[in-house]
Amino acid sequence: MLLAMFIMLFLLLVGHAIADFALQSDAMAKGKNRHNKSEPPPGAKPQVCWYYWLTAHALIHGGVVWLVTGLWIFGLMETIAHWLIDFGKCENWYGIHEDQLMHLLCKLFYILILAVVMFL
């Protein structure tokens, strides 16, 4: 049982690394920040609003958590938490290290909930 929890935590961390770094394009990383004002070239259509980028990024993370845990409620929790955490980082309330620590704590929280439920 303990080994299964460690494996799931590892998979959650791998999924986080893939979603936060490999799947996050430069456009998404810049676009999700409401303070990053980049104007489209003359004649081009306006860019996607920051909250679309941030929501799409958070949904990717929620999907990864759902796929790993098999629990849609954890996927929903992750989507909301990731959106809020990244919004705070984009507001410069904290930096990348605190951002990543909060994401890690979310994953540990899911594992803790699963462990408690399994041992009851």
C-alpha cells in the first residue's frame, strides 16, 4: 500500500513536470500573465485573453491529476488550485520556488487524502 502511494506521488510529480514545462508553450507562459501586454502585429487579430491561457494551463494540470488518480474530484481541485497558484505567481505575490512548493503540497494533499481513505 505504501509503495502504491509513493508510485502515485511519483506519477503526479512526473505529470506536473510534463504539464508545467514540456506542455506549456512560450505563448502560454507569457499569455497567462495579465500584466504581459503584447500587441498583435498590425492587421492581425487580437490575441487570446490571459484568463483563457491560464484556464487552459490549469485544465491540463487537472487532467493529468485525474488521469493519474482516477478521481475527477482531484482533477477539479487541481484545476482550481493550479489556476489560483499561477495567478498569484503572475501577480508577483511570490516567485517560482514558492509556486512549485505550493504545487508539490497539492500533490501531497491528494496522497494524504487517499491514504486516510484507504486506511479507514
